[in-house]
Amino acid sequence: MRSNFLFIAVTILAAAACMTSAQVAKPEAQREFQLTAQKFKFSPQTIKVKRGNRVKLTVTAVDAQHGFKLEAFHVEQKLPKGQAITVEFTADRAGSFPFQCSHFCGMGHSKMKGELIIE
């Protein structure tokens, strides 16, 4: 009876150890996107990723200086005209998160928005 209990306890501990090492070894998937910022829109305007993805956005302002703000992930960058700016973060929660131009760029500035969707 005692040997059966010991066998079961060792089996459970071994299984738990295997699960933990498998979870640690699992790499995050990285998703990369090229965005352009141009009066008065981002292209693409919608970005979709899975929860847990590492997200890399390369954003280029093509016509004038703009900005990129994704408040939910504490991202805010100036986008000098013609210069590719890279921002990276982990999509650690599901939902829909707006991004916008954070540098006044003219009368349509308030319409310069997009959406990050994390499934």
C-alpha cells in the first residue's frame, strides 16, 4: 500500500515538472507590421494579433511629421518624416485598443486613428 502511494506521488511530481519545463520552453510568437502615417490616416488602420504575441510595429511618416500613440501599452513615439520608427511590446491582454497620431498634423488630425485587436 505504501509503495503504491509513493509511486503515485512520484508520478504526479514528474508530470508537474514536465509541464513546467514545457511552458518555460514555449517561445512567444512575434508578429511584425509595417505601417505608414499620412495625412490623415494610418495604413493599415486595423492590426490583429493573438494574446501573448510579441508585436513589432515599424511606422513611417511619409508626408510630414506625425506621432504614434498606443496608450494601453504605454507607447508614444514621434515620427519624423521619412524615418522608420520601430516600437515593440507584448500583447498581454485581449481586447480592442485604439492608437492615434500624437502630433498635430492639420485639420484632419483628430480622425487619424487605428485599432489594435488582440484575440
